[in-house]
Amino acid sequence: MNIIEVSNKFTNELDATKYFENIRWSKNIRCAYCNSSQISSRNNDYRFHCKNCNKSFSVTTNTLLHNTRLPLKTWLYSFAIVSDAKKGISAKQLERNLGVHYETAWTIGHKIRELMIIENKEIELSGILEMDETYIGGKPRKFNNGSAYETEKTYKNIELDKRIKELKQDGFKFNRQKGNSAKSDISPKRGRGTDKTPVAGIVQRDGSVIAQVMKNTTYTDLKKLVNKYVDNSESVIITDEYKAYDKFSQIIEHIKVDHQQMYSYKGVNTNSIESFWAIVKRGIIGQYHQVSFKYLPNYIAEFVFKYNNRKDDDIFETLIKNSMKPINR
Ligand SMILES: [Zn+2]
């Protein structure tokens, strides 16, 4: 639903409330505390009374919108605005579009990112995966068109050829076209070993991505991320030559691409994850200017969510659905 549709469909708060109720309960409204169906009809303040546990509740009770002071109509507008903003949206923009105070806009933005994080917890990756880390907090990296691509004509790598052949026999299909199209950064990892904030990510080719702000990027830290999100038995993971990945073959099929020699070899490259980092960096520079370490995980979650829903026209529906999921407090 876009902003015009929201505006036409929800003329008052009751319409908006009923819409949320329908998403949460369908036709069977139940107590948000004890799940009893012995409840009063809706009161003037949009709350219900439970005859079983004697508590009162509303449609937002025990969800991420619990205790919201904003009209639900405002939330519908916010979801529509955010789902329409492909590159992310700043609090300043929300403030203007919604006509609310900056602080309110800021709170809405972060609440919406929380709704996106719920989605990210359910990600499972398998198949051909690319893993990499990036470092946030410095000057933008320069991108070029990748003159280091397709060096396979001159580059001979007997070991890599053998691995690619074996993995192809196991059913992994590396797409050679991929190496030509995407842009990449051919400079060394300037962030490694600096005080910038590391973010590690894994992408499934033509699938979903997961990314996480890291305290450290040791083997143990990166392994945890793999164990949490990857189906190890059904995957091969491509990384660069960063030392922390050295022991990855102990936990998963692992293939390294040596960026000092080449960027893509017979479809073995980390272009997909590098493209994702480019989106993150452009977004952070363009929309958010400065992101403090405290909130960086939320912003990263937003980019992950948007990337994973890139083919989905209705991020709005997903946000609504997630806003009505009961949570355990
Ligand atoms: Zn109850």
C-alpha cells in the first residue's frame, strides 16, 4: 500500500485500528495476556476488557508497538513511506512527510528498524555463499570498473581449478557471467586493523543476505555467524584471503579467491557481497550522514531487510505483519 492508498482507505483511527486487529486476530479477537476469548466488545478508547484475567488490552498490547502514543494511522503512513523509500529514509525526511516532531520521527524510524530485525532472525542461507567484512566509519571507498576481472586467461591456478571441478561435481553451479557485471573495489581492505567498526556479512547468490556489526573479526567470531545462519551441509562459501577465514574448511566447504591475483575466477568471486556493501555505504553516506556505533546494528538490519525484500513490492505488508506479532516480554 502506498501513501495515497493509506490516505484513501483509512479516514479515521477506528478504520486503522480494525485493520490492525484483523491482521493480528482475523475474526477471533483474544486476550493479549491470557488468550481467552471471553472479552468485552471494543471500548471507546479502542481497548478490550478480558473477563477471564480482568486485564484490559488493545491491538498493540504485547507487540513491538506496545504503549505507542501515536495514532495507528500514523504508523500506517510511516510504513507506507518507509517501504517506498528504497534507499532508506532519515528522521528528517520522516519529520517532514509525517508532520511530526523530529524526536517522534526518530523514534518511528528506529521502531521500524526493530520490526525489520524480526524478519532477519529467520534467515537461513545455503548454496553458493559469499562472505566478507567491511568497515564503517571512514571516507567512502572508491569504486572502479574492475580491470582486475577475468584474469583467468593469464592466471593459472591448479589448486583452485581442482576445487571448482570437485564442487561442480557436487552440484554447485558457479555463474561465470557474474564476474563481469558487478563493480568492485580493487583496493586492499583499508579498514582492517583500524578503529572503524567491522560489519561481517554472508550473501547467498541470487538469494538473501545477513550482516552483523562485529566487535572482532577473528575466526571464532566469523564462525559463529556461519553457524547461526548457514546450512553448512548444503553450502560452499567463498571468501577472500583474509587470515580469519583460514580455518573455514573445518566447518564448511570453503573456497578462497586471492584478491592480489584476481577478483573473479570461473565464477568464483565475492561480487554479490561487495555489491551489498556498496549499497550499505551509499545509504549510510546519503541518508544517515553519521551513524553512531550504538545504532549501527539497526541501520545494518534495515539494509539487510531491504535487500532480502528487493523483489517484494509490498514491504508495507511485511511491516504490518511484524508489528502485530506477539512478543515475549
Ligand atoms: Zn485475559
